[in-house]
Amino acid sequence: MPETDHQTPSPWQHPIARRRVVITGVGALSPLGLDASSTWDGMLAGRSGISRITSFDTEGHKVHIAGQVRGFDPAQWLEIKDIKRLDRVTHLALAASQMAVDDAGELTAHKDCVATIFSSGMGGVQTFMSAVNTLEASGPGRVPPMTIPGGIVNISAGVIAMRFGFGGPNLCPVTACASSSDAIGFGYRLVRDGYADACLAGGAEAALHTISIAGFANLRALSTRNDEPERASRPFDAERDGFVMAEGAAALILEPLEDALRRGAPIYAEICGYGQTADAFHETAPQPEGAAAARAILASLAESGVQPEQVGYINAHGTSTVLSDALETRAIRRALNGHADHVAVSSTKSMTGHMLGAAGAIEAMAAALTLRDQVIPPTINYEQPDPRCDLDYVANEARHAAVDVALSNSMGFGGHNVCLTMRRFAEAGA
């Protein structure tokens, strides 16, 4: 008689009541540090992680600056054979995921019921471009056999599941700069609705390559403040001139509240809402009135049962581009109405730069840590108010404040809008 898997727990076999979902582990690598705590400390200190690019020669480029993960040694996290086979984006993804798993401690969920939802906006850019160079120099017979599996966007999600033996749903949402926010939203709903008993969710990006910098620069999306790297990313400031591209990774462990309490796990915050809409407007330009982005905020609040006037903090998408910052301001006003004047809003991209597909995860982590620590990270380089951006942007210095509900906004090329709603755990009631 053939072996079967009928003894393996499957959470989707029986409908269950919706569960409360909490964050019990975090891991991160960013231009501010090589773990979550140093990244968070850098945010609270208002420190810029932007510097001149050292990973390739920028001669001839319009842009010479970026947010680099400096001092990262993949050998601390991967075997040599895997370092050679896999792209830097997966190196970062595995390191952040290992940190999150270690931080959360031993899960009670059966591994076959743990989901892995991990994103990237651009995937293994360095692997593909290296293969192109090899092809042009030496012909098709010399293209490395790991070019495709090492570079495709979903490979990090697959390799993470292999590393930890997580046999639950495995997905890689790709929605540009909203990708890892979608990953967290998908993971939250899987756990909430019983399709998984825990989830590792997040994103990674390592696209600091000459082709990416040139492409974004020629799109006129990047800051050209090359002589002042630390001042280049300046969301909502009147003198902003584009975003600063960055690399990094962040991972969160999501699990049901009852499981976290039972095993005494650390609880950073509760995720309680996820809204997702489309601009249906333009490939790269945001819908100028922010109507779709506002709908994403309202959808997330509606799912969470939170009223607009309960929101205390918003970790904004805040890219430092002229159009996006203005439309996000309008979207927040449309969604929150008069309460928008009483909400603290900040962009941690002012310090990390824009980590593209990893941005949503690092910013969701920052929102959760804001709720845990009751301190709001600042928007640095905010010097000249812009009449089109007229909210409280927590200018230049962190602020201690009582925050019970926080939002994390993300928007991506293609018109993708995502909002995550989180509650402070004490407010939610243990």
C-alpha cells in the first residue's frame, strides 16, 4: 500500500473562525544596519544610510548615490556553494529570514502548515546581467546553468522554504514597490483564515546594478543630488528631486495570537487589516488625485474595524519624488478627512532610501516597532515645506507619542496601492 500524507496536519481541511494575527519575529538588513535592531536604532537616530555607490563604476552615470548594505558577509548565513549559485538578493533574503526565525523562537505550527510569502520587485538582476555579459563575451555555451533558477524573482521564496522545511503555501507577489507589503498582507490572511498556521513574510532587493541605475535615472525618477548623498532622500520636502535607490531585506514571522501567547513568544504588534487597489491609470505615474490609494487605506481600515480617527501614525510610502509625495498626501486626506491633521506621518525612506520590493517589509517592521516602543521615526532632510504636502511629517527628530493604531502605505509602478493596518498589542488586549 503506497504511503500517504493523510497524517500531516492541514489547516485548510476544516473551516475555522478568523484568528487574530501577530508579529512574533523580525529580521532585516538595510543601509542602516545588518539586523533589525541596528536598522531601528538608525531610524530613531535620524541617520542617513545613503552614500556614493561602491559596487560598480558610476562614471558616465547621472546618479552616483544609493543605499547600500555595507559589511554584509553572506558566508555567515550560507554555504559557499549556495553563495556561488544564488544571487545577492537571495543571500539577503535568507539572512533576514534566518534572523526572523531565530527571533520568533520555536513555532508550534507543523512545518507543513507554515507559509512562505516572500517578494522581490526585480529579482536577481546581477545574475541575469552577469549572464548577458558572459553570453556576449563567450557565446551561449558559456552561460551558467544556474542563470534562470538563480535569478528568477520567486527563487528566494522557494529557497527560504527549503532552508526551514516550510511546506505550506509558497508565493512571491510581484507588485513593484508594493511587493513585500502584499506579501505580508497575503500571509496575514492565510494565517487569519486558517490556510496556514504561521507564515514567514517579507521581501528582498539587490538591484544596485549599472543597468538599474541608468534605467531609473533616464526615467527621471532618481535624485541627482550626488554631492550630498545624506541629504538626497527628502520626502515631502519642497526641494525633493527623486528617490534614492537602495537594497536590503526584511522578514516577519506571523502567527495566531493564541499560539504566540501559549508559547510565550515576543509580540511586536497585531496585523488587523490589508487593503489593495489599482490606480488603473498609467505605467509609472501615480493617479494624481490619490483616489485609489485612499481606497486602499479605507479598505484596510474597514477590514480591521478601525475608525479613521483611531489612526495615530502612518509610515508613508514617501519616496521623495515630486508626484508621489503630493498624491500620497492627498490620499491620506481623502481617507482620513479632518483627522489627517492630527496624524503623525513619516517616511523612513528618508534614511534607508527606496528598497523597492523590500520597502514595504522594512516599513511594516518600522510601524510595528513604533507600536511596541511608542516612538515615531522621523522624516529627515525635511527643511522646506511644500504647500502640496501639508501634513505632520515628524520633521528630522524622532517623537515619543502614544500610538495605538499605525498604517503602512506602499505604492508601486503599475498603479499598485497597498495599506496595512496594525494595532499595538496592549491596545488589542492580551
